[in-house]
Amino acid sequence: MARMTAAEAAVRVLEREGIDVCFGVPGAAINPFYAAMQRRGTMRHVLARHVEGASHMAEGYTRAKAGNIGVCIGTSGPAGTDMITGLYSAIADSIPILCITGQAPRARLHKEDFQAINIADIARPVAKWAVTVLEPAQVPYVFQQAFHLMRSGRPGPVLIDLPIDVQMAEIEFDDEVYEPLPAYKPAATRQQVEKALAMFAAAERPLVVAGGGIVNADASDKLVEFAELLGVPVIPTLMGWGTIPDDHPLMAGMVGLQTAHRYGNATMLKSDFVLGIGNRWANRHTGSVEVYTKGRKFVHVDIEPTQIGRVFMPDLGIVSDAGAALELFIEVAREWKAEGRFKDLGGWVKDCQGRKRSMHRRSDFDQVPMKPQRVYQEMNSAFGQDTTYVTTIGLSQIAGAQFLHVYKPRHWINCGQAGPLGWTLPAALGVRVADPKRRIVALSGDYDFQFMIEELAVGAQHKLPYIHVLVNNAYLGLIRQAQRAFQMDFQVQLSFENINAPEIGVYGVDHVAVAQGLGCKAIRVTEPDRIQDAFAQAQAWMDEYQVPVVVELVLERVTNIAMGADIDNVTEFEETLDLPVEESETVLV
């Protein structure tokens, strides 16, 4: 048995669990852990400018690739509280990240010591497990349990709090015989799958709703195989976008109150049976449960037992990992199809495809200042099917989801449930660390961008290039639109005349100057016919300098984006395109 500090034992466990990069900010109470990392020399460390930023980098790293687990490290006190938003975002979307904090010595925990806070209790509501380790010998096994919990069942984050004297204490630990614990994943039974498929076979207009659980299970290929086997249309949720390519003939559109397609909502309302796999029936997807469920039967497959029946009671609930369930669905469906037990769904699929080809929103506006819809049209033209989009919340995200196209899993990286402003920039950096080669395009409104703008310096320091599309209307646009219901426009304007940049008028912050000051490149665009040139320039700068490049697009101050209270009652503020099916083949929106 080897003798080492508990901190070194923890680092060795991280190595054996496959961790080779982490994000964080050092400090006095976590310095023993950093010293162990330095001695081992096995891990890359990305120094953030804010610990919340580090937690979102860890999220982006996890979300980018199946099997990844992002690690965020910080000192005691405010570093831990800074991580809470990252933990909340991660648990809300079933994302495993490991947050590690330093802590005051054990003997000082009850004495209101400097930066001593009971972070485990604070983090517990937003973590699968949060623990302060009080015995040095437990450290490697607490880390082992953390990885087991993060990977088992519904994935989620863990926080481990390490008092400084615990980190420095010597223990016996043999990492050569260490093995990660096997993850637990519930699996559907044949009887459950047969009952679900019998309900499917009885339906005339069935759909599959594909959620983020399919992405987490790395089972998108199985989803497509199942859909093609039965010829059933698929509705991806926002977190499941990319599980089936947007241009696949069975991709029937997204459903919801905001991040939705007109044809997706229309198809859902025509359906009579829905098989939900790895989804949560989130309220921005369903709207009114009465409207969403009326006239159709539901089967719900989810890895977490308490998710079934949480929003509404399905006709059948199945507790299963999405990948395991899809494997069995494919096996049984193949047998039943050979026996002729399924209807021909060709007519239903043709109807869905007709709506998809004809029910669109206009995007070819050419006025100045620009309408946001034109920006997304130009993004579709400039960025190919291998592009990964990273975004958080706001009108930019909502309109982006209405107009952009996604073709692969993990190519739409979005904190769907928590939606913290500032998430986009550090998450994009985390995606870049996870994949040095993929094309990454982040999408932010001006306020999201300003929340954690300092993290641009991390991209410059660590050579993490990506393109950041910044749509600027100098407004809290989504909140302004929501305030219409209260007949007000109050405390949501970000506009002012910048004395140092009179050329930008009332648009306030000079984002180009700030980005340049943080070591990055940036370009401002005010006319729609200049967008393609700006994207090309951004790509050239990114390739040359290997830093983030910001493309700021100055929009009209007020644009209301389509949304509503129910999926049958979405308000379209701009012109829609209801084209005859035979004429709509060439519409690119």
C-alpha cells in the first residue's frame, strides 16, 4: 500500500475515473489539492475568471461528448456558493459534473472561520449528493461513490467539500487496484415493451417524443433505427434536438410554446398516440396539460421513476434507460413487423411531411436595423451540418430554435431548464476543451453575453477558438415581451449613449472594444447583406489567432418572437408562410 496525502489519493481516483482536464480557480483552502495535481502532472487545468464560469465550462465539457464528466474546482466560502448556479443548471438537465471545494479545518467549522460555510447543506437541493468529508481515509472512496452516483440512474452533479486538514492528512491508498464502480441503469422488460407496442399498433396517428435522455444514453442511432423500422414521425424536445436530423423525413418538428415549429405543434395536435422516451413533459413543451393530452394516449419511458406521473399520468409508464428501452423496442418491433402486426403509416407520415414543408415563418427581411429572423437565415447559410450551437435563454435562444437547424446529437447544447444568463460563453469554452476540432457557434443576446463576458479572456489565454454570434438590441428582450401582459416597459432597457463610442448610438456597451480588450477578435455588423462577409472574416480570424471571435449583429430595438400560452394558441407577431405543399420544397427557413 502506498502512503500519500488524501488530496493526492483524490487526484489518483480522478485519473482512474478517466478525468484528464478540470476547470477552476485556486485558493488557500484548496491549495493542497492543487499541489497534488501539480505533482502528478496528469491533468490539464483551465483557469476561469469566475467560479460560476468554471462550473458552466464543466457543464459544456460534459454535454459535448458521451461519457464526459466535467470537473469544477474552487476554494472555500464564495467559490462554493458561486458553483450553485452551475449545480442547479446541471441537475435540472440531468448533467453529471463534479464540483470540488476547499473548506476550513475541521476544528474551525463551527467557529465562523474565514470563508467557512456549510456548502454541503447549501448544495444539497441542487445535487445528487453533497458531502463534507471529515475523515481523510474516506476521501478516495467518497470520490469513487461520487462517480458511481453521477453515472447511475438519472445522471446529475455531485459536490465534494474537503477541509484543508483532511486534504493534507496522510492515508494508505493503492490506486493500482482501484476500479470504478459499475453504473446502475434500469431496463425495460419485454412485457412492458410489448404492451407499449400493442398501444402503438392500435393507433392511427402515432408519434415518438424524443427527449434528452436519449442523448444522455448515447442512443440517437437507436432512435432513428426504431423510427425507420416502424415509419413513425419523431418530435424531438429542445433537449433532444439532434437525436434525429432536421432533414430526416420522419423528423416532424419541435413542439412547444416558444422553442417550437409551427408544423410540429400542428402535428402534435393531429396525433392520437405518443411514445415519450427520455423526456420530462416540461411545461414549455406541453403548455396546458389539458390541451396537450386531449384525444391521445401516452406511454412514458424514463430512467427516473419519480418522473413518471409528475406532470400528468400516462396510460403506461416504463422505468428504463432510454438506450436499453430502445434496444428492446427495436427487437420486439422487428419481430412484430415480420408478423404483419403494424399498420401502414404512410398516409400519416405524408401529412406530417406536408405540414413540415409548408408551415414556416418568414426570415428574409432586409430592413436596417436588422430583424433577428434574418440573422438565423444567414447562420443556416453560413454554418454547415457539422456545426454545434451553444446557447442559454432569451429571445435569441427562442428564435434560434425556431429558425436554426440541427442534424446531430450534442450539436444543440442548451441549458434547457434552469436557463441562467451568462451560461453560453463559458459553456462554449467547455465544449471547445472537450473537442478541439468541431465547429462551435455560440448564440447570445446582449445581456447573456454581458453576464460572464470576462470569460473571453479564458478563451484568449488557453487558445479556445469559437465564433460567438451576439444579437444586440440593447434590451432584456424576453422580459420586455413578457411585460406586455402588464402594459409596461420597465427596467428592461440596456440602451445608453456611450461617451467613448458615439458611433454605436444608443446601443450602449461597446462589445467590440470589450472583446478586444480581453484578447479576442470582434466585428460589428449593421446591415444584413454584410453578415456573410462577417462570418467569413470571423472564421479567418479564428483560424489565424486561435481565440474566440465575436460577431455582433445590431438588431432593431423591438421584435416580438412567436410564443403563446398553449400549443394551439401561439401568437405569430411576424409574417408566416403557409405555402402549397408542392411549392414549398425550396423554402429554406
